[in-house]
Amino acid sequence: MQLTCLAIDDEPLALDIMRSYIGKIPFLQLVQTCSSALEAMAVLQRQPVDLLFLDIEMPEITGVQFVQSLSHRPAVIFTTAYPQYALDGFTLDAVDYLLKPIPFDRFFKAVNKVYERTQLQPAAPVLPQPVQAPTDSEDFIFVKADYKTLRVNLKDILFIEGLKDYVIIHTVTRKIITLLSMNKIMEKLPELEFARVHRSYIVSLAHIESIEKGRLKIRNQEIPIGDSYKEVFMRWVESKNL
């Protein structure tokens, strides 16, 4: 049995080492190497894998944030130069946590853990999920993420963050990363419930806690209000003032 894997690291030399190590293990099949979590997300949307070799400190989205965003998680082996993230790694049920520079024997021991797990634990049966009929009071959208189509209730969305060709949907329970433009997702949202306040942010008007000095706050997250969006947004605020 072969395990398909993805190596993710923003350091080219680290990826070269991973590629070399993986090539020495008969039961590992390298699908691709990626230099960022966003690149890896695009790969996973096309093809699921069994195992991620994942750096932690990367630009834009860290390895920990990336794993937290996945609703269906492959086995994860963190590869990093920073020991202080070990607790985060094991909290996310990582198989192992390898500190750079990684000796081959330590790498081999880690991948053997993954292989033994797949041999000893039969795959859980996929049970059909009950379909809940939508009601008039429960509006939602569907988004593609982690090679699935996920239902997201609009009332659960706190804000949406744009990041190049992706958006991160911040909800009350999780973050969802999907390949989508800000303009496209704005078209699907009701105008009376959501507002674009910055080129990189769409907010749920119902979840705004405070507004001060060109910024607003939602769940302790400060969000800037862009100059080109300020006039329209502040008119809405004035309409709600007592």
C-alpha cells in the first residue's frame, strides 16, 4: 500500500530534502511540493492525499492555520525549525513533529508511524448524512473547500478576508479557505446583511461590536475601513444611530 503525500515549505532547500527523503521510502508517493499553504490548498481541491509534510512558519497562512482550516485532515507531520510550536502540533493530532535539520532516521521513524496506523486501523465507513430541509429563516451558501462542497449558514459568518485568489470565511466555529474572488462572493451575500468595508474585508453587519477611528471590531478582531468604502458604510452607521 502506498501513501500519497504533499510537502509544503517556503524554503526551496527544505523541499529538496523532503523530496530526496520521500524518494527513498518505497511506500510513499510524492504528489507535489508546494511553497505555500495557498498553493497546497489548490492541490488538495483537485486531489486528496494521505499525508502532509508541513512547515509551520510560512507567509500569509501558517501551517497551524492551514491544518485548522481543513475539515477533512490527512495525517500531518510538522517539519519546522521552531520547537515552541510543538504543543500546537500535537493539539491538532499531528503524527509527529520533526525539528530541522531533520536526520533521515528520524524522518523514517515518523513516516513508519503513519504507515502502521493505516495498516492497523481500517477506514471508517462513510455514513450518509441526513439532509436538513432549508427554512425561510435559515439562509446559506455553498462553497468549495478541501475537495468538498460545504454549506455555510450566513448567520454564522463573522467576516470574510480576501487573500490573492482566495477568501477566508471566518465563522463563529471555524475558518474556511476557498478559491473565490471577493467580488464573486459579495454577489452571493444579501446586501442588507453584509458590507464590503475594505478591498480585503467583507463584514457581517449583525456581528459588528464597535467602530472607532477608521476600524471596526468583530470578536476582538480589528478590521480596517478603507477610504473608498468609508462613505457608504458610515451612512449605514448613521442610519442606525439613536
